[in-house]
Amino acid sequence: MNHLLDVRDLAKYFPVRGGLLNRKTADFRAVDGVSFALQEGKTLGLVGESGSGKTTIGKCVLRLMEPSAGQILYDGGDITHLKQRDLRRLRSEIQMIYQAPAASLNGRMTVGQIIGEPLWIHESLKGDAARARVLELMNVVGLKDEHYYRYPHEFSGGQQQRIGIARALAVQPRLIVLDEPTSALDVSVQAQILNLLQDLQDQFDLTYLFISHDLGVVRYMCDEVALLYLGKIVEVAATEVIFESPKHPYTQALISAIPEPDPDLQREEIIIRGDLSHSFPQRGCPFAPRCHAEKLATCETVPPPLLEVKSAHQVACHLHPPMPRLEPA
């Protein structure tokens, strides 16, 4: 199996400072020992509440943030500590589509300039050749030729996101990190953008790391899902396995909150009590203070490792023992 992206024990800590001299007093563990692999041409969804570390992981993969620990392998090569010159070459391989399209576009540049800038930076493409390439990209994402000289503020949110998508495609990337790409859009426009992203994935053989808190969108877009809680992965499996047979209490609670279109199929909602707490140091399972399940003594004292409980289904929960390993004869 060809893994385009392989993240191993990734951690990102931010110093917490205080006192008269503003000295470091602790580490804020935004991401704490996260591992996952993404197969080429597939989509992995990173799901969790605000503050769970989703965007931080995306920025570390893009090397917009320096990881505190761990390894990031891209196409078999270690990119964890690449120097600036090598990072520039990597930028054409890995691109990002942002949550707020209006904020991600330079309001002083025209659409043609925004989409054409990566071509000039990475390929030194200018003049008529660059214009022809930009117009081609605009048509691919559903924009018209007449939009070339317009500015971002003249477009709707959905059209602005199409501009951002065209800019990401300009350098022909293999991996795209999508950070909540439809959360700022109306529902009807969301569907259009999601369908466009799927079409582009098929057309250009793209690989997506899809960051979202919307489980409905994740189920539609992703081949595999990883659930994050306080910077740790608590469950990972194929999308349909997660939705049909969730194991971790946190996953069960999130899925129970998804509204069913058929009133006769309404499931009982599991209420997560309490607030998301980043208190440190953490002892035991980070979800234990909010867990609705009947807890074990180890839940409060021993952090659960992420282990395989079924084939290709990993869970970090003491309530689900790992799948027994067969000893060779």
C-alpha cells in the first residue's frame, strides 16, 4: 500500500508563561503523539471539537509550524526538519485550502493575479502562457473568463472558495490539506464545493487531508476518519465502520448528535457533560471526566494507547481490549 503521507508520533507544544518575569511554567499540548497514514488518491478526515488540534496538525504537515516532536514522511522522505530552500520545492507538492475564503485572498489583487502568483513563484511562468494557464484553471473550477480582472470582494463566498481552489491547483500538487473548506458557506453552496472537490480529486488524482467538525460532510467526502480529542487520536477506521460501529464513547456521542432525516429513525442522543479541558498535566484518559460510559479504575489513572480492536479499526479506550495477536505456529 502506497502511503503518500505518514505521520508518526507528531507533537506540538506551546509554552505557557506566567509570573513577573514571564517565565515558562508549563507546556500547552496542542498535539500529543498523533500517528496516521494517508494512502495516495484517498481522503482522510480529521474530526474533533474546536481546540482538538486539527488545524495544528494540518499546519505541521505543511511545515507552516515546526513540530515539537515526531516525524512527518511525505512520499517516503522525511520532511520534518527541511530547510527553507527545500521547503520551497515542497510547496508545489502540498497545498492548502482555507476555512475563510475571503480572508485567504489578497483583496488588492485580481483573480488572475491571485491564481497566477504561484505559477510565477514556482514555475517562473509569465505573460500569455501564465494567462492561458490561469484561464484554464478558472474554467476547471467553474469560473468564467470575464472574472479574470475582478477583485475578490466582487464574488460570493462560494466563488471566492473556487478562486482559492484554483490557486491551490495551479502548481499541480499531489496532496491538499483542506481546513474546514465549507464551514463558512451556505448549505446549498457547500454541496457544490464538495462535489467540485470530489471531481477534481478524480480528475487530477489528488490526495486530501480533510479537516472538519461536520460529520455529515466527513461521511460524504472521506475514505477514512480519525477522531481527535485534546490533541490525541481516540479512534480511526474506515468511514462506514466509524459511522456504523463506533467504539469510543466520544465518537458515539458525536454520531448520536447527527440529525436523521427520517423521524422514525431518530437515535437517542448522548449528551457530553462538562467543558473541553486543557488542564495539565493530564492523568488517565483525557475523555474520562466527560465520559458517559461506565468507567474502569484505569480510566482515571492510565492513558489508553491507540490499539487495534478489530481489523483496521483502532481505538484508544480501556473499555475495548485490543485484538488478540496470533502466535506463529
